[in-house]
Amino acid sequence: MEKFLMIKDTTKKVHRFGVQGRTLEFKIKPVPNNVDPVSWVKNAISQIVLKGAEDLRPTDQRVTVQIRYGSGQKTPANM
């Protein structure tokens, strides 16, 4: 069972750099009662990373993950 809702999955070509970019927008589902919230969120994030890595190839040179939260701020993390 997925612990997140996929809101948007878009791909676009960045001509200036000759690369293709992909954006996944998602929302983590509410934590059910009687479930450890930390484990729930960790599992949800693992599922999201797996979803985002589905189409990666060994020749891809850079993968960037940006996490946005309530205030609209983003925290970049390069993988």
C-alpha cells in the first residue's frame, strides 16, 4: 500500500543543458491511529524515492531531490 498520493508527474526537456528533467509532486497520506508515525513517514519516504528512481539509468549524471514542506520552503539534497 502506497503511503503517499501522487499529485503530479511531469517531464520536460531543458534545451540549454541538453538534459531532461522530471518533477514528482506528492503528498504523504495521514498516519493511521495506532501506528508509529516515525516508521510510517520513513516508509513513505522510501516508497517515494523508489518511485522517483524507476526510470533512472546508469548513464544519468545527476539526480537532485527537493523536499518542500508546509511553508513552501525547499531543502535540496543531492544524491
